[in-house]
Amino acid sequence: MCSPLSWVQVTTAPLTRTSCYTILVAMKNVTVTLDEDVARWARVWAARHNTSVSRMLGELIREKMREEDQYGHAQESFLSASPVLLKEPGATYPRREELHDR
């Protein structure tokens, strides 16, 4: 039976007392179609790493999401910076030959 909610139970020491916390996380089921050899590899990889294919894919997608967010923040930071003058107003840029011993 699939539940839309996932839960984790945490216990703490000492052995005479136990505290339990239930953390509810809303999850969404998604169907993914893979080539048979890719699916076989994913199942073997997941088994070797003591996880599921679902969890593996979820973590890969979350990492891609973080990378996209970091790139977006870096781009916003770059574009929000004030431009830097490369020469004084009225001055000319050096010729290519001057810069590259030609």
C-alpha cells in the first residue's frame, strides 16, 4: 500500500526512556520509463548502496535542482554588479598589435 506521506521515527538515549518524533513529508509518485539495461544498472547500483531506485533518482534530481539554483544566484549576482570602466573617458583602446607582439 502506497501512502502520499513518508515518515521517519527517531529514538534517543538513555535506554530507559524513548522519545519518538514523526516527521511527515508530502511525496509525489512519478512514473519513469527507462531502457531495460539502464533500469537493471539502477537496481544493482541501488542495492549495492542500500537504497532504492526511487530514492537514488530523487537525490539526483534534487542535486540538479540545487545546481540550477546556485547558477541562477551566481548569474543574478554577476548581472547586478556595476560595470567597470576599462579605460578613462576619451582615451583610446590599445591596438591589437600593441597587445600581441605582432
